[in-house]
Amino acid sequence: MKTALNSIVRDPSLAPEGKLKIDWVQAHMPVLNQIRKEFERDQPFKGLRVAISLHLEAKTAYLAKVVQAGGAEVVITGSNPLSTQDDVCAALVEDGITVYAKYNPDPQEYKDLMVKTLETKPDLIIDDGGDLVSILHSERQDLLAQVRGGAEETTTGILRLKAMEKDGSLKFPMVAVNDAYCKYLFDNRYGTGQSVWDGINRTTNLVVAGKTVVVNGYGWCGKGVAMRAKGLGANVVVTEVDAIRAVEAYMDGFTVMSMEEAAKVGEFFVTVTGNKDVIRGEHIANMKDGAILSNAGHFDVEVNLVELAALSVSKRVVRRNIEEYVLKDGRKIYVLAEGRLVNLAAGDGHPAEIMDMTFALQAIALRYVNENYEAMGSKVVNVPYELDELVARTKLQSLGINIDTLSDEQKAYLDSWASH
């Protein structure tokens, strides 16, 4: 096996542990396994270099191996300092994938590893949060020319890309994988819902039942977090800025409040908005002693930690991934995973079966870009419905589930505008 000799990882000796993790998820990702067979046969990326920036754990590693099986030279880096797993990085290097990633690098090193990934001059990109694309367009425009296009994983990334498209800055096409049905209906809702509570529960070792959980934001991710909190026996409060989503949360059976009101009653807080300063100093000032703050949005900006620190007289780590802030009146506020993605920084992320569908979309979206980039223009484009449905049908086949199909007569009925 060819080894990626120029990689930067923390400890190459951890490779056997990482390989076990990758083997485990591979056994539970049947859709991606099917795509791998097709890629091995068709070699859609032969002679091309693909740069990937995603949360670098086992499921991402297997996506990288699937893209590699399609003929690509793969270079990968992390998309969050605390979600990178060093053993997985080491295992990928042994499999011939170039890795520039470490767990918890300092901010400058984290950025340097991303830049080093881009300096390999990729033809295609898979991004998470828009960081690779942003660096390319703002600081390293000298590396833009070779890039054909790419695919984006998250809500945050899509927002950034659409802003770039709107002001004419975007220089190549990007497929909005996050906006595909098989992404947001399952990954954002069921994946985030389960993995957030996996991370909170393993980190705090506290009971959720009977407590009040405040979910900030009722998009697809927020829906999943609220649903799983309810399943754990919590009293769930939702805060929103969107009136339609607020009504939806109300009709789904949740209490809807302003953040000012919710701050006074919450015991667990989960921000999942994609925006900054969702929990601010004025909210923290009214929180109960022992309140636990966590974030499930892409960046660590949803809880204003600067304002929390200003209200505090001391800060210390009281348990792995838990920081205790003592306020001036003696109340204690706890922050999980430094306000970063709690499901990945303090857990293993979404279940393998969920990421199977998302990463299948990433793989086929990347192939779609490579085949069509010249005609796509410098735009953010949706995943074609037929590719979305292909992933769903492959998933059903892996589960042994058969569904009905329309007859020609039924199709004609639906297509007719005449009186029936």
C-alpha cells in the first residue's frame, strides 16, 4: 500500500486503533459500500486530486477511502479542532491518503493545516462550513485556477457560499449537499438529535428526565435535538426568531419562549442556529445555578464566552470537556466542549447509518460536479433529485424494504389537468 509520506499527524503508531474504527463504520455503511463498488469500476476521479475538510473521524475517513477508490489522490484535513481523531488520521496515512490534521491544534496551526491542504492544488473540494472555499477566495486566490468545483456539507457553509454567490465572489460551482432531502431530513434531524445527546450524556453523566431543556433554534437540527430531549423525558422549551418555526414548535408540543424567559427556567441549553451570540451575558445573568450550556452549531460563536467570562470570577476544568464558570454571586455555569460542536467535540458524531446516506450524497455530488462543472457556472446548485432518490432507494434496498411504483395509468392521471 502506498504511504502518504508528507502527512502531518500527531502519532503514526495509533494507526491500528484507527483502522478498527474505520472497519466498524464500513460494516454499517451499505450505501457507501455500493457506491465504492461503482467507483472502483468506473474510476470517475482518475488522475485528479480531491481536498476534503470534514470532521475527521472514522465515518469521514471511510468517505475519503471511497473517493480514493474512484481513482483520486485524496488530501484531507479537519473542519473543527476538537473533532479530529488522531488514531483515524494515522490509519488513513497508512492507506495512502495525505492527512494534515491533529486533535486540538492551536488556532494558527489549525489554519496552517488547511492552507497546506489547499497548497496541494486540488481539482475538487468537499468542504464543511465553507472554510476551504473561504481561504481560497480571500487569501489564496493563486490556487483557484485548478479547482473545478466541490460540495458543501453544512447549513453554515451554504449560507457563506450563497453570500459569496450573491456578491459575485464565488469562482466555481458548489453543490449544496446540506439542502438535499437525504441530508437534512435524516442527518440534520435524526443524526444531530441522537449525537447531541450522546455527547451531552457521556460528558455530564447526568439525568435528563424531568429537567428543562432549552433548544435554541427549530430548524431541522433543532427539531431533532428537541425530539430526542422529549424522548429522554425532558421538559422542552424552544426559542426562535422565525414566527413560522415557532408555531411549528408549539404545535409539535413544545413550550415556546423568548430567550430572555427561557434563560430563567433552563437546566440544559443547546444552541443550534448557525448564528452568533444566541446566548449572551444578559441571559447568563438570569440562569439557574448549575445550568449547562452546549452548542450544536458549526462554529463556537453561539454562546458568547467572552461575556460569560466577564461575569465570572473563576474558570476551571471540572471534568473532561466541562468548564465551570463561577459567577460573582457564586452561581456556577458549565460549558461543554468549549462551546464547540458538542456531538463531535465531546462525542463520535452522527451514527454510521445516518452518515452513510450523507456521505453517499457527497460522493455522488462530487462525481456530478466533475462531470458537469463547465456548464454549471460559479453558482451554488442543488443536488439533482434523481441523485437524492438514488441514495434513498439504495438505502431501502440495504434494509430489504420494497416500495410501490406508479403504473403508467397512475402517472397519466397525475399528469393530466383535465377533469377527472
